[in-house]
Amino acid sequence: MNKPTVDIIINEVPGRKRYNVREKSGESLKLPTFYDREDISGKVIINLNKIKKLEHTGIKIDLTGQIEQLNDKKNVSRFITITRDLEPAGIITNEVTNINFEFKNVEKQFETYRGNNILVKYTLKVSVLSKMRQAIQEVEFAVINPKDPNLLLGENEPIKLEVGIEDWLHLVFDVHRNKFQLRDILTGQVTFKKVSIRLKSMELQIIKKETIGAGIFNEI
């Protein structure tokens, strides 16, 4: 039996690359990308698929931003919930119906994030309400809030770390700054101030750490 389908088309920013996210399943998604305070607009397409008519009690679209803890599906914190009523109760008889939508000047303070324990996501969800059936479609978009690279020049401070083993080994690590862009090259210097033991090898590691709440973290 045929049933109506609902699609959401988002108006993307011309020339802006889509944001690539990788799900735990391994699936890669490329999402339309927006910055804080940018408008979100587009259209909803309702296709009756050869059904003569669709009686509904209203059509609405929700913009949601939420934080989910992956190890506790019930623990969801919504920091944005905006609803727009697109159509009042009525009857759709056209085979294909296009309905425009717009959310202006939306505050999007958190960036899209996929982690081991937590995710931050933004979605648009259309609901075609009906006494007999309810058609729902949901799509995700991404948010990034890049900083001006020039700001890093004033905010950066050098890192100096001294480590050792009592009177046997004394090392000094120097890194010229503590903030980097994603594709920066990290450079520094290791100074052996005292070595009284035979060293077989030495290695440096860069560890990405995900912290939630009161110090709960995973290395990823």
C-alpha cells in the first residue's frame, strides 16, 4: 500500500564544504554546515505517491540541538528546541507539495561532535499529523564555530614541563605554544639535563582525551 513520503531539503551556504562525521557503525555522513547565528532555511516536500488526498491535523517542523550520553540513552539534554507551524489542519490533494521554512538568527553555541561517550547533534524534524497515520522525517545538519587564526597569536603561551626519576634522569620538554589549529604542526624541544642510566629508546605520544562532567574521561 502506498503512503505519503516527506523529505527535507536544507538551503546550504554556497561554497561551504559539508562537515564529515563518522558514526560508530563506520558509516560516514557529510552534513550541511552552519555557523552560530546563521539562518536555517529550506523546504519540505510531501509526495502523496498516487494517494488521492491526505487529511492532516497540522504540519510542523522542529529544530533541535541536543547532547546525548551514549552509555545512557535516556540521558538527553536539549539546549535548543524551536517549533514552526507550517500548515494548519487541512487536506492535501496535490501529488507533490512544497512548503518553505526558515529559522532566523539561531543561536548554536555548541559545535557538532561525535565522541566515544557523548555526542552533540542538531536536527530538523517534520511531522505531518493525522488521526489515521503520522508521517515524520528527520535530517541532521552540522554546526562549527571557527575562530579567527589571528586570535591564537595573542592567546598562546609556551609549555614547559620538567620530568625525571630522582637523581637518575632529568628531562625538560619545551613547546612554543599551547593552542593549535586542527592542521597545525606541533614542534618543540626535549632537553636531557641529566642522564645517569642507559636509555634504550624514547618516544612521544599525542593523546586525545574526552572528559565528561566530574573528571570521567576516555583516551581516544
